[in-house]
Amino acid sequence: METSRFCPQCRQPLAPDAPEGLCPQCLLKAAAGPPPSGAGDGLPDDLTDIAAPAEVAKKLPQFEILELLGRGGMGVVYKARQIQLDRIVALKILPPVDALSPNFIARFTREARALAKLNHPNIVAVHDFGETNGLYFIVMEYVDGANLRQLQQGRKLSPGEALAIIPKICEALQYAHEEGLVHRDIKPENLLIDTKGRVKIADFGLAKMLGREPLDMTLTVSGMALGTMRYMAPEQLDKPETVDHRADIYSLGVVFYELLTGALPVGHFELPSQKASVDTRLDRIVLHALERLPERRYQQAREVQTDIESVASTPRAAAASPAAAASTPVDQTFPPSRSAGKKTFIISVAVAAFLLGFWLLFRPIPPAGPPARPAADASTPAVAAGNTGVQRVSPPVEPRRTPSPSETPSGGHLAIDHPVNSPAAAVAPNLAFEEKNFRVTSILVGSGTSPSLAVINGRAYSEGELLRVSKNPGARVPVRVKQISGDNVVLESHDQTIVVPLRRPELNQNKGATDETKTGGREVKSVESAPGPKMETPVATPAVNSLGQRFVPVGDVEFCIWPTRVKDFEAFAQAVKLPSVRWRSAGFKQGPDHPVVDVTWQEAMAFCEWLTNKEHQEGVLPANRVYRLPSDLEWSKAVGLPEEPQKTPAERDSVIADVYPWGTEWPPPPRAGNYTGEETGSDVAIKGYDDGFPWTSPVGSFKPNQYGLYDMGGNVWQWCLDSWNETSTAKVLRGASWYNGARKLSLLSSCRVHAAPDSSTDNYGFRIVRASSEKGK
């Protein structure tokens, strides 16, 4: 039956996919309920008179007061017109100064300036602030819509709608936390959705600005204290002086539970899956966010986002047995701190139509990256190759069965742990052959002290790894070079031996050729590197520093040919006794030649300073040369971009379209770099692309660019010197990572992201340059 083309209430034309058969305006009216009464209702006496519309209009003649939007312990909010600019704004009038702490004026100015610097699509913008005759006010972006409390009063949201809303809140929280701001009062009243479906957080930082916790601000407002307390983290009640960004994550967990179930997680409460028949994996996410101790909770809002999007993007698997989901409710007075079982879940291809015409937002949303991965188990041993069983080193989020002894381990690495001993250079370019049930596709290179060389893709290295690929990622199997005899190198792997033919190198990076031979009755195909980009000049022989890092000239500086490795950073960490240990536990297997991750911009700068001083003292580095991070424009030159005239990285971001580190084609050609390919099993993988690495890869595993630089696209995002713009303290990262896939914009050579200088994650790394002692341009 065809649905009506007109709203049954206002008779306005409907969009084809309008939710609930009503237009957004009528849905908004239904959700919002009757308009608020006068400003004095439920307000403290000292705020009622000063915030009355007539009084506000008298003291702030630059605004035309249109209507009351809301009121509470944090103040009164009016819809107003800023007369000079002729724009509609939200005007918040704060409680009078004599009710606040003695340091209010300085704190108000400091916090308001910090809020005004926040620039995020999911945070209500602060336009202005000030004081007139004792009336403190903040001018904010006006959001034409409703808050989550109003929407919940209209009807219970579907799980699909909750899974679409919460990641947007996570994005905003992560951004603000990286800017050093904590909200302290996350609750449905402060989460707005406009008539176009955009989610926005309101009242960021007001609790701190006013010098009170949210509970203090509501104790004098009838009926509000208990409601606010239920969203507050335990430390906000017990130890408010210790509150940090993780309190927001707890409050977000309460909101998430409420959106999924329609109830609050207080007292003896049921798991979301038991109360609302949602995916049991959501139980784990909610309970992790609601851990009583901050250190046991999610540590970053982006972690919540990643886990939710993983659930949203994963097809439903076989349902768990009834025993898998505990039937006993969680027994927590306040708050919960249990873990839960797991079961897979799928969101409908067309998410249930959303209130207020928000259907545009709630069509299936692309996750930001591949599924989250668990922390690596340091006790997991390496295992034998061949037809023996295999213990996964890096399992996926959801449990998969362990292969039986009759199955072949796959998707891992055959690591050469002994240098190739040959007086002359040998070549093993992109070997591809069948050996029993697995396929060796290439030799992946690292660095070493042996003078012997293997030549991969036209460049020389002294050791490497064989990439073993079939269907299931996760196995790592050691092998060793047993002998070299004539034109063959023998790799021994416990119960089987692989004979790999070696050929003399023709070091021409632009040559593409295929040679076939017969070895031991098996066909062996040796494929040289694919035609590379045209080089303006031959690649210079890399210079080597005291850590074994190699540098080639690019413009006025020398770039390290690969990102800083784990072993490079290890030397620094030991020398300076670095207190941070995040970089040691990325959550997946990292070898010495993998790029170091979970490093802040500040730590990267400290590494450069340490290495500069070390080599100056050793007489290795000239006095007028230093190590530092590359500038944003130096990076652009190194990745092959033309001149970018814009003034700041923010203005240059993604301006040059359809140019990638590998060229202009999409999807990327084979072996273009370490991105989110089909090896991850992610729904946001680049279709048809498989680089063999679910997470980081050893540096130099893929083809270098025209300057001889590796990983200028993929593997890890890399810190640059520059700030995002002229006012931001956030620093720029370039190059994309293993975490980026089908979203083409992220893989552009001109794409930039930015993060706080003290932030780190498992896909942030850095590379260094050697330059004159003058600051990078």
C-alpha cells in the first residue's frame, strides 16, 4: 500500500522516506510537548528576577528576546536575534556572580575562551560571551530541533537509532577531550538533534566554568537533583577533584543504556540484551563504559565509537546458545562494573525511520575503520609451520574457532631470523608460488647489520619476512635460512622446507616482467615490481645515522625513508627513562621493525631532541644540523603534491582531489600500502584490496615512492611540526594508516587530520627529517 504523500497533520508534502509518515516540523512539535512556562518556574530566587525576559532585554539591548528555550541550575536560555548581525542565537544567562566562587570572573573568561575555540560539527558553537551590569551571558549557536529527553518522551528510540547517535557524540567528546575540555554533565537534556538530523552537544564545560559539579547546580532546582546524579560518574560524587575526561565516558554509558532500553542503569538492573533484546556485544560496551573505577573504563571516547561501529557493521552470525546470555540481572547499586558475554548483531539495511525527519542521518553509516582489536597476549608463543596447529597471535574481536591440527596456519608471516649470507647481492622480488596449502606472495624487508643483501622491488635490504597468505589472519611462524646453494636459498620451517629461487638484480624500478621456471616439479613465478612512477632524478643512496635509520634528500631536508621503528624508539625510551609505556602495548603484535605507535607529538619532538644531542656529542651529526619532524609543506613535497598556496594545513586539507600516494587510480593497485583491505574482514575494507596486514606492517613492506620513501601512504598516521591553524594547539598528522580504508577522502595525499599534542592512539606514529638548525618552513 502506497503511503500518503502529505503530512496528515499539516498537509505539507512529504519526502519519500519521511519517518513515521509525518513531516519533521510536526514530529518536532509532538516530541517537544507544550512550550515552557515563564522563566521563574522552578528557578532559584536569585535567578528568577535577573533572567526575566524584560530584564534581559533591558540589560542586553543588542539582542531581541524571542522565546524561552530552557532553564535549570546552569542558567536560563533564550532564543534571541542578534540585531547587528541579524542572526538567530541561543542566549544563555548564567546565575548571578554572588552565588558563585570568588574566582568566577577569571574562570569565566578563561573557560569561555576555551569553549569559543571548539570547532566541531557535533558541538554547539560559542559565538560570544560577556558581562553587563552583573549579568553574565554566553551567545551560542541556535539549534533548531529537540534534545534527546524530548525525543524519548515522544517515543522510545530504536537500537539502530541509538547506534547512529552515540558515535557522533563520541566524535565530539574525543575532539573536546583532546583540546583539554571535559563536559562533566552529559545527559539527554544536553544532547541536541536538529531538524536535519545532526547531533550536537550543548553546555560544554559550563559546570567547570561555574565552579560546581552538575549536582551542585541542581540541588536548588526542584525535581532535578536526582535526575542529574544518575548520569554522573562515581568520582564526581566521591572525589570531584580527580574528575577527568573519563567521567564523560561514564555518563555517555548511562545515556547509551537509556537509549537502548528506555530505563536508567540503577540498582538491580538488567543487561541491555535482556531488557530490550539487542545484541549482547552492546552489553559489553555499555558495561565497560560504566565501570566504577575510571582506569577500568574506556580510556578514550573513540574506543567507544569504534566498538559501536564494529557492532553496527558486522553481519549477524549464528545466535549464541541461551546459556551464553546470563539470565540474572546485574546487581549494582551504583554504578555497574561487570563484563558480559558476546553475540553478533546486525542493523537493518534501512534503519528504522527516525523522529523529526532524521532519516538522512540514520541510513547505514560507514564505520571509521576496521573492527576493534583486543590487547595482545604477551604469553602467546610462536608456533610451528606446516600442518601443525596454530595459536593466533592477533585474534579478531569476535572469537573464531582455533584451527584443528589438520589445518594450515595462514595469514601470518614467515620471518627470516638469520641474514642471507651471500657474497653477492641476491634478488627475490615479489615471489608468488603454491606450497601445499598456502601461497607466498612477497618478501617483506627490514634492516640488519649483515653486509649481505636481498633486493626487493629494486631496492637492497639485508633481511626480511615472507608474507604467508591464505584465508585466516593471525598466525606467525618463524623460519630460518638453512643454506644457500647456487641460485637457491633454502628456508627451513620445522616440518617442511621451501626452496626459493634467487635471481641477479636488474635494479630498474620502472621495469615490469614475469619469469617462470620449474623448481622441484613445481611451477615458480617470479614477478618483478610493477612499473613505478616516473622519477625526476635517480633515487639517492640513503645516508645512515647512528640508529640505522636511512635518509634521502627531498627539497631542503633529508627524509628518513621510513617511519620511526619500535627499535629506534626503544633506544630513546631506555636512554631517557621514558615513563610512558603505551607504545609498548599497541594491542597487536609489533616487531622491532614495525613503526612505533601510541606516541604523542610531544614524545616525537623529544625523540628528535634526544637524537640530535646524542649525535652532536658523538660527532656524527654536524653542529648546524638537527633532527625534527617534517613540516606540513615538506611532507606535501615528499608525497609528490604540487605547490599548495593556502596558508594553513586546515586550509590545505583535502583540497587536491583524486591524487593518492600511489597515483590517481581508485581502488589502489596491489601492494600500494598498508590500508584497511579485505584481510581485515571489515565492512569498510577497500573492495578487492588485500595487503596481508590487519594492523601495522614492518616498515618498507611496500613499494617506495619516487624519492625512495616508504609508507608515505598507509601503515601509520605521522606527526608533522605544524599546528592545524593559526589559533589551534592541535598538531597535524599526514599519510593515513592501516585503520583507513574505503573512505577515499582519508587516503588522499592532501588529507590531513589533527589531534592534541599529548594524544596518542594505535595508528599514530612519526617519521623524522634531518635539516638545518633553522625551523622548518
